[in-house]
Amino acid sequence: MIDTLETGRDAVRRHAWSEAVEALTAADHDGRLTPDDLSLLGNALWWSARPDEAYETLERAFAAFSEADRPIDAAGAALQIAYNAFRSHAEPVGMGWLARAQRLLADAPESWAHAWLGVFNTLGALMQGHIDAGLEAAGETMEVARRTGNDSALFQAMSFRGMANVFAGNVQQGLADIDEAAAAASSGQLELRAASDIYCNTISACRNVGDLARASQWAAEGERFMLREGAGGYPGICRVHRAELKMLHGQWSEAEVEARQACVELERFRLLDGVGYARYQIGEIRLRMGDLDGAAEAFDSAYELGHDAQPGLALLQLARGEIADAGKSIDRALAAAAGSGGTTDKGTRGRLLPAKVEIALAGGDLEAARLAVDELETIATDFGQPFYQAGALTARGELLLGQERAAEASPVLGQSWRLWQTSDLPYESARARLHYAEALAAEGDSATARRDYLAARATFERLGAALDVQRVDVLLGGDPAGAGVARPADRVTRTFMFTDIVTSTDLLEAMGDEAWTEILGWHDRALRAAFVEHRGDEVSHTGDGFFVAFERAVDGIDCAVDIQRRLGRHRREHGFAPFVRIGLHTAEATRRGRNYAGGGVHVAARIGGAAAKDEILVSLTALDAAGPPRFGLSEPRSMALKGVREPIGVRAVDWR
């Protein structure tokens, strides 16, 4: 007979979380769980993305420890509950449980739990802007952790001490602590939650000081560690960091897929601060693409979840011509980054100040722009990283242009776009190069200016920065081709999916605007969740349909099946869901930025339009590319599609 209790304990040791939950729950039904086992089950439920059940089980563990007169262990359970509550933005609940832990530990001998309490106190001081107090608390916590053998609390406190030193301007000293703590996390000897948080602190701190190379290296290490340890939800936080880095390096489609996947993972854990950060990154990507409505939707969602959505929100207002509102918005964000007690978050201000310069120049406030440039140059000197150095050069060049000092601006901007380029930040490089071309044109060197306009335009077009392309076209006088200069485009093979709600017009008339808007919103969320899960790249969304591209045909077919099953499940459980038809085809196409063009895209759209209600039609080409079939298929049939010269072979997928 299988001993479910021992099986569950062993599964926890192996981080086989689902197995642990199943076995320990079975043992719980038999009344066999000790207080320690309840704590194990609570953790396993957390890592299985079941936060509500985890919370209830940890409460039971707290009560059991208290009844057994084990105040230190009861305090440890209370701290776990407080942690979960704080991460879910239930701050009063978190403060209540933190107070219970403090009371239990007040008269208890020094223990591992006291070290964890010190970690909470350190973080609390830092979050309130009390850097000196945070540094002192971190040092004291590390000593308690060493005396009590709590390595997890020791290195967590070391990571916070590193962040505090970075925040205080002691960058190299802080990064040394951060690197050491992250190396300890990589060893696999720390508690999983502590290791996960250390990785997040590390990547955030490296990004904050502009050390993108260091951030990328630790992000890759964190991903490897999380996969190895079965940390199902925390990859969502690391995934947001990876999304931001990919965005900065010009991989916008991949970045958005990462960010949307992070939203799905983090929502399962109720980690709302992480969800807000992920949605902000989606807004940044959409803003760069020129999708102002998509950016606004993402920024609003991030703001609702507690993220300040800056500087993206202010730059969105600027792009819409709302210069006065943009100025107020960025000034408020800069004031918040001034901290309290005389402290200043230089990293955050360093990311906000370029937007301040741009907005001030748009409003004609040269003095405000000058002050922002001066501060940005000081930050660049303090951090000594190309990210801030290039930003300061660009800002100085923009200011000189605004002061009509083009001859002084051009060498500065020439240096800045090259520094961005060598740092592999193509969008920033193209923006600086565009200003460089403007300076050359103002100097009267129109021939050289034209070459740089075209070079910047080529980068914008490759990235998919639609509004920037339009701006260059205006500056080129409506001749974007550059007198016959060819523009690069990528030929790629993708599996294209088109979805469409059947009889949507009739549904709108029958349901009315309000009900239809609600249903359509649910439909969009459900399909986008499927796209993210199956690595689909949403190309466009028009009304009630989507155009999505997949690198692998098998992912596209799996996604189509998932969509139909989600819709079918919703009909069974809630009584209604719209019927959707889906078509897929694999072909080579031309990719320009985010979009795709070519005959293969046209064929995929026609196949989608030919599908019946709740049907998935797949071309034989896509089925061949997908490999051995994973679902039942209809007999092949040949279809004549409008605008397509030759008949296309297709089969329907039995998704049920």
C-alpha cells in the first residue's frame, strides 16, 4: 500500500508540486498531517498556483503550531501568510499577520524566524524610502541569520542591502552584494521562494543602473534555475524582465508574447504587482509600434494594478498632442522618484528624464529641458553605463537642436546613435540618428541628412515602428523610397491563423451594444490567452477577428483546438459563447516590422473565411509542416478560393 504522507513529503523535497498536493491532500483526508506537514502542503499549493487554498492551509498550520505550543513555528507560518498577502496587495491583512509574528517572537529565544522577521523589517524600511535604516536593518538581519543558520534569510537580506546601496549611489558595493546573493540562489541551497525573490531583485537592480548585459545574464540564469526547480509562477516575474530586455534589443513580437504569458502566470498567483509591471511592458511595446490605443489600454490596466505606467503614459500623451497633460504627468513621476528623507532614486529618474526633455522641448520650455539634461548627465557619470551615457548624449543633442545650435548638436547626436547601436538598442539608435539627420539638414548638408533619414527609416520599418516611419516620410518630403533606394524586408515561413466570429452582426442586433461589448471583451481575452499559451504572435485584431502568426505549425493547430475547446466549455458552463471559425495555412511571406504580406497570408485568410461555424480548417501544407496528426482529421478536400489561382487542399480538425 502506498504511504501517501511519505510520498507527499518526498514530492516536496523534489519540488514535484502537483504530486505533493495530491499525496498530502489524501493524507489530510485521513487526518494524518502534522503541523509541519500542513506547512508543506501550503507551500506546495502555492507553487501549484492555488493561492487561496495555500492561504487556508497555512492558516491551519498556524493554528496547529499555536495549539502545540510552538510559537516560533507559528510565527514562521504567520510570516508566510503575510508574505502572500503583501504580494496580493492585501496590505492590511499582511500587516495583521506580521504583527502576530512579531508578538509571538517578542519573548522567544533567537531563531531562524527572527531572521525572517528582520528581512520583513529591512524591506519595510526600504519601501518607505529610509535607506540608512534599511541598510542597518539588513546588516542586523544578516548577523541574526548567521547565528541561527538561516542561509535563505541571510542572502535575501544581503540582496536587499545591495539594492539599498545601489539606491544610495554606492553602485559597485551594492552590485557586489547583489551578485553574491544571486550566486547563492543559483546553488540550489536556499529556500525556493527566497531564491526566486533574489533573482527578481538582481535583475531589477541591474536594469535600474543601466547594466543591461549583467541583467541579461542573470535573467538567463534565473530562467534556467526556475525551470529546474519547478517554480511554476515565479517565471512570470522573470519573464517580464526578459520581455523588457527583448523589447530594448528590438525583438518586439517575442517581447510581447513573453509579457502576455507573464500576465497569465502571475494572475494565477494573484501577484498583482507583477501583472501591473507586465501590462506596462505591453504598453511600452505597443507605444513603440505606434498602436496608441493598444498602449493606452495596457497603461490604464497597469495603473489600476498600482504601477505608475511611466514614462510610457506621459509619452503616450505627447504622441497624442496632449503636451500640457504630458508635462504634468512626467513631473508627477519625477517628484515621486525624488524619494523621502532626502533620498533620490537615480535609476528611476534616469529612465524618466529623457521623456521630460522631449516633452519640455515640445512645449517650448528650454530651461526645464536644460535642467533635465544636466541631471541626466550627472546620473550617466555616476552609473558609468552606456545605457545612461547614450541617453544623456541624445538628450543634450535634442536640447542643442531646440536651441537652434545645429552645428553643435550634430557631433553629439552622431556619437549618441553609434553608442546606442553598439549597445544593441536599435530603436533608441534610430531615434537618435533621426535627430542627427535633422541637425545635418539644419546645417545645410541635405545629402548626408537624407542618407541618415533613410537609414533610420529602415530600422523603424524593420522593427514595426509605424508612427516613426510616418514621421520620417514627412521629413523626406513624401518620398520614403529615397529615389529608388530599396528597403530591406525579411522572407520568413510562418503558419498563419485567421479567426472570425460567425454571424457577429446578427448577434450584435439581438444582444444590444452593452451585452455585445461584454461578450466581445471576454472573447478577446479568451483567445489572447490561448495565443500566449501556444506561442502565437498577434499580428492584428479587427473587430471580431484575429490574425496570428506561429513559428511552428503544430503550435498553431494546438492553439486553434484550445480556442474551440475554451469556447465549448464556456457554452456548457455558462450557457453561451460565440461560434468562431478558424483557418490555418503555412507559407513563406514578407515580414515588414510586425506585419506579414504575400500570397500565403491571403490564402490563410480565405481558408478562415471558408470554415463553417466552430470549424477548424487547415491546409494540407500546414498539416504536413505540423508532423504526425495529434487530432482526428476529416477526409481531404479541394477548395477553390476567391483570388487564388489553384485549388487548395484542406482538412477539418476534429477538436472535440
